[in-house]
Amino acid sequence: MSNKKDFYFDIKFFKALIKITPSFFPKGSWYSECMIICTLILSVVSEWVGYKIGMIPGQMYSALIDQNSMIFWQIMLTGSLMYIGKSLLLALVSFSSWCVYLIFRNNITHTLHNAYFNEMTGYKLLFISHTMIDNPDQRITQDVDKMCKDLSTTIIPAVLICPFVIGYYTYKTYTTAGGYGCAMVYGYFVIGTIVNKLLISPLTKWTNRVEKCEGNFRYKEVSIRDNIEQISLYRGQNFEKEVANQFLYKLLTTQFMLYLWRFLNTFWRNFFNYYGGLLTYAIQYIPIFVMHSYKDVDPKKLPEIISNNAFVYIYLINSFTRLTDVAVATGEMAGVLQRVYELLKECSNIDGAEYYNNTELIDDNDSCSYKFDKVHINNPKGNVLVKDLSLSIDKKINLLIKGPSGIGKTSIVRVLSGMWKITSGEIVGKYTLDEIEILPQKPYLPVGCLSLYQLLMFPLVDVEDDFESDERSNDMFVLLEKLKLTHLVEKVSNIFDELPVEFTNTLTPGEVQKLVFIRSIIKNPKIMILDESTNSVDLESECIVYNIMKEQNIQYISIGHGDSLKKYHDQCLILEEHGNYTIENL
């Protein structure tokens, strides 16, 4: 466990809280502030009504002792109305708190999304950065949810109202029990605070560990869901069951340690809460036996006074016990908040989130599409993949890149797309990034409440209002028919209808590759780069793909292993070990 990165309820938590707070209150939006003020006002009114309700038992004692039926029923009616009002106010405070939760979650999630989706930040965080941020998806979803829920519904309402309540009931306690009574309550709170500090810090640590284990377990189950067919073909169910059970066991043992510390916290919190009721009678001892404040009071009035005093003392003690409960909730929330802040900080600290501009533009009249001059390409760890690459690709030439698996073929794609920076050398070309379409080795179709048209227009946003949509949809139908994908359109009435969320999971790898190809070709690029983008389709479909590019005069660069690709290309770059290469004409 010593190599784990743990969070504690310490100064680092408060630093993280201070730094993440502006994300809850973005500039130009006053929703958070307005709802918090609304919650405060409702809470103050609720506490005032609560005080009035607390005086009712004493008035009841008086009416019953005096045997005054009319006063009794007046108090009964007034009390009934107050309880209705109190119930309504508590519901409004709860509703207002949940509104704060929604606003907080919206604000902090947008802040995380802006940082995470900033150009290449997410890619670098997951594949290049050495910070080892675990489960960023869980931090953006579950961790943010728990953090905002605890803050808005448990912590903020109590923190807002407690200073007013404690101040008022401290004054009321002082007027009846003097400084001794206040000292007893405050001393009781100080003792509780010291014990809480000792118990809360481990709670923060184990909450963070549980959240990490939850994320790992969920990721394992999702990976099984996404690859269940392959697992079944391998007959790997028993293996996956054992590994999943290992993740489960680790999660449950970590949760057990969390619940062990929760047990200690719960014991202390319950003792602190319940013993406060007994302490109120000890405070009653001071005005009656020490100060003799009520020796001249009518005995019939004394029950009402004692009842009212008891309410004041217990409410002051309960205000402090409420802070104790908030401290426990804050202890659990502290680990989650630091996980969220760590993700936000790392995303903000990523160096060079922008795409690299590795290619210098040359004149449009130049006959070459690309020229590589002594180009070195290293991977992020510094290992040499391509060394001294000098290559000229004529605009009429279609290049095939071959080589053993893992040799670095895709590194050329990453360099041309601006994801990696060349180590040395120079690349000049006539195409901007907007004129290039890249088909990655692992094809991707976004998941969401999307139409087939939106899937094929990815990554463009708000395409359904595009004035060219009719023309593009006609082109899509033509391409879908050429690649024998019209059966996909038959599943919906038209390509603008929303697809089921699980639609992409029903597609074969070949169908996905064809759709990704249509998505690229529909944008009329000047050049297309295909990274093993036909390895899941049959030879007939592969021929159709390359014929479509030739018909539309689109230059292409392909990466692949199959000999069937050679006939569609004019030149072949073969990558070899230690960064070496050879060039062949086909």
C-alpha cells in the first residue's frame, strides 16, 4: 500500500478547495450565487420557525398546569400551522440545495470538459503524461457527482446557517446559564473537534482508495462487455471471471477498511449527538442550583422556563453536533474533491496541448505533395522509430507504407496529423490539416443520441441545419449503396432519425470501417491517409474503396500488410528495425 497516492483531510485539501472554488462560480453566470443566497434565506426562515416551534412545549406545559382549555387550543392551532410551515420550508431548503447541486455539477463538469477536450490534452494525459491519472472518466462522472452532492445538500446548507444559529443560541444560553453554561457547550465541541480530526483523515484516505478501486472494477466490466464476442471465441470466460473477481475482492477489502473507519466515526458521532441531550440537564443545574435564578419564580411557570431553556441548550449543542456530522461528510468528500482537482490541475498543466505544425506549406504549383528531408521520429519515450527519412511524394503518386507490427508505421500518421513532433529534419507539403482525412487503425464512431447523418459528419457539430445537408445526404446514399450498407438505413426511416444508443455495438468491424471511410470521403479531402483501414473488409469492398478515391481524384497514403494493397499504389516505403527503411517503386 505504500506506493499508493493517498489524499488526507489536511492543508492540501483546503488548498485544492480554494483553487477549485472558482470553477463552481464561473464569470458571467450568477446562478450559483443566487441559489446559495436563496438557500440561506430559506434556512434562516426555517430556523426562526424552528425556534418558535421549540417554545410550544413550554407553553403547552403552562396551559395544562393552569388547566386553561382556550389557551391550549390556541397553542394547538398555532403549532399545527407552524409545523406545516416548517415542513414546507424544509422541503424548499432541500429543493434549493438540489438546484445548487445541479448548477455546481454543470459548472465543474464544463470546466473539466473544457480542459480535457482542449486539443490534445486528453490524448497526452492518457498516453504521454507520466502523472498516471487513473480513471479520468470516473472522476468526471461519479467523483464530480459525489463531490457536488455532498457540497450542496450536506455541507453548504449547514455551513451557511450554523454561524447564525450558534451565535443566536449562544446569546440565549448566556442570558440563562451565564458563561459557565457556554463554556460547557464550547468545551464539549472542542473535545469533539479534536477526536473528529483524528478519525476523519483516514476516512479521506480510504474514500479515495475506494473510488479508485470502483473505477478499476467498472473499467474491467466495461471492457468485458465491449469484447464479449472475442472472449467467447477464445473461451476465456473462466479467465475473465477470475480476473473480475480479483478486482471485486480488492474493491471489497478496500471498502471494508473504509467501513471500519466509518464505524469508529459513527460511534463517536452518535455518542457526541446523544450525550448532548444529557449535557443539557447539566447546564440546567447552573441557573437552578448555582445562580438561583428562579427562586422567586411562580412554581407553575417553572416548567415552561425549564422547557424553553432545555430547547435552547439542546439546539446549541445540536448546532455543534451538526458541524460534527458535516465534518464526517467533508472528510469523505475531501478525497473525492482532491481527485477531481488533480485531474483539472493536470489537464491545465499539460505542455503543448495544441497540435504540432510539423509541415511547412509549399507552393500549390509544386508537383510534390510531401517532401521529407532527413526526418527523425522518436516515440514519447525517446525510442527511435524512423531515422533520416528522405522521401518525395509526387502529387500523382499513392504511397504504401509497410513493415513489421510495432515498427513505427503509425508514427508517420501521427506526425502528419500533428499529434507527435518530429525530432529533427524537415517536412514540407501542400496540404493543410483541414485538407487531410485520416482513417485511424482503430475506427471510431461516437456514441450518443445521434443520427446516421451526424455519425457520418463527425466531428462537425450542429450539422443538421447545414444548408448542404440534402446534397450531402444524397452523396451518402450513393456511397452506402456502393459499399453495400443500405441495410443500415433500413433500420431507421431516414438518416436524420436518432439511432439507438447501442447502434454502433451491432455493427461488424467491416461495417464500421466502411462507415468511417464514407465519413472521410464525403468531406472531399485532397489526400487521405488509411492506417490499416481495410483489414476488416473483403477484397471486393477493398477494391471499391480504392476505386472511389481514384474516381474522385483523391491522393492517398496507405499503411498495411496485405499484398492485395500493392496494385493500388505506385510507391512503397518499407520500415525496418533501428529506424532504417527502404523505398520501392511498384
